[in-house]
Amino acid sequence: MPRRFIYDRMTGEEFREHLEGTGIGPYQFARFTGADIKRAKAWAGGEEDVPHWAALVISLLRQHPANLAAARRLAAVSIQIDNKRPHLGEYPYLQGHDDEQA
């Protein structure tokens, strides 16, 4: 059975421009949404198709800056452990750790 909806696709370049316009990078986008960082980088690099949901989220973040602050807060209270950086302890983003290291 074919998919019910066919969406316009955001290009990798558009995705990257939206990230830059929002002031975040693929790492932060992945952390906010739970997406894999390698996949977010691949979207931004045009190596993989940007899924509709990711295009929708980044568009909302860009159009409404208050959503970016809300996304930061929600990610901070949701991420109990950063398995790549366990030395930061529990809820590291509540403690202000917000760099681009993957």
C-alpha cells in the first residue's frame, strides 16, 4: 500500500541553513530531538534525506525563538545520562553543560 502523504523534502542545505539561522548545530538538534548525532550530521551534509519530522521541528524552532528555549529546557530535564560523557553525572544539561562535543 502506498504512503498516504507525500511531503516536500527539505534539502541538506536548507536544513543546515535552518540550523545556522536558529543558532544551533546538528549535535544540539540531535540532543533536543533524540535523533542520532551521526544521522543529524548526515542530514546537514546532504548525505541522507531529511525526514519530514526533522524539517518540521527545525522550522518551528527557527520561526519561534521561544521554542528553542523550551527545547533546551525539555532536553535538560529529560536527559538523565549522557553515555558519551558519563563523567558529567546525572542530568548534565541542567548543570549548564551545552557544548558541541559528541
